[in-house]
Amino acid sequence: MTNLNTEAMDKARQAIIGGFKKEPFQTFVDLKKLASPYIETKGDKSYCHAKAPTLVAWAELSEEFIDLIDDMIAKHELFPNFVSPFWYGGERGIDLPYAALAGKRAFEEPHWIPVVFGRNKETPEEAIEIMRKSWIMKKAVDAGAVAIVVKE
């Protein structure tokens, strides 16, 4: 496990938290851009679903970046939400088929599960309202392109 108590990791954490002042939800692409001035984000690791390792949220990540994201989730500084691939638009950057279209095959071989992160644990209804206030996501929400899964 990476040492999370370094100045660089603290700066990366603060940069990620600061990114939410502009937009209430951030993709892996966004988080990498925010953290990359302070820590290495690119690597050979994948961020996978804990109970289904063939469901990949993002790939080509550093262990350091994954440890930071996991720590922020554990400390309730980030809350992941499963979403439609429309959130990533042209910035997909992961060469895997979309899990929701694969049925049972998604559990047999690697598939992509798009994830965005929020700062608060909203109900799905609250999250949709927050997204509507974000001018970037308004069209996607109004078009029904966003589906948030309730976390246990």
C-alpha cells in the first residue's frame, strides 16, 4: 500500500476535492487530471468492482492513484456512482465493451462499468437534481442518459 501521508498525496487529495467546486460530479478522466500534477496517475493497474473483478471502472492507473481514491472513498470524501457511458463522451479511454450490454458475459470476461464520483452521498433523486444544475450535464439528464445505482 502506498504511503498516503505525504505532501504530494495531500496536494493530490486537495486538488481532487477542489475540482468539485466547478462540477458536482467528476469522472476518472477528471480525477486523473486533477491529481496528476502531484502524483503519478498512469500505470498498469485497473480499478475493478470489489466483488466482480471482471467489471472494470478504469484501467491504466497507478497503484498510488488507486490507493488515494480508495482512501478518499473510505473517508467519505468521494462517493462513486454507476452511470451511463454518455458521461465519458469522447474521453472514454478504456478499450472494453460496456458491461450493461453484455449480460452474463460481463462476469466472465472484462467489461467496462462507467463510474463518476460525487462529494456527498445523495439519493438518486438528489443526485439528478444536482446534475440538472450543472450546465454540462443538463442535456444528458434531461435526455435520460444518466442512471444512478443506489449504493448499499
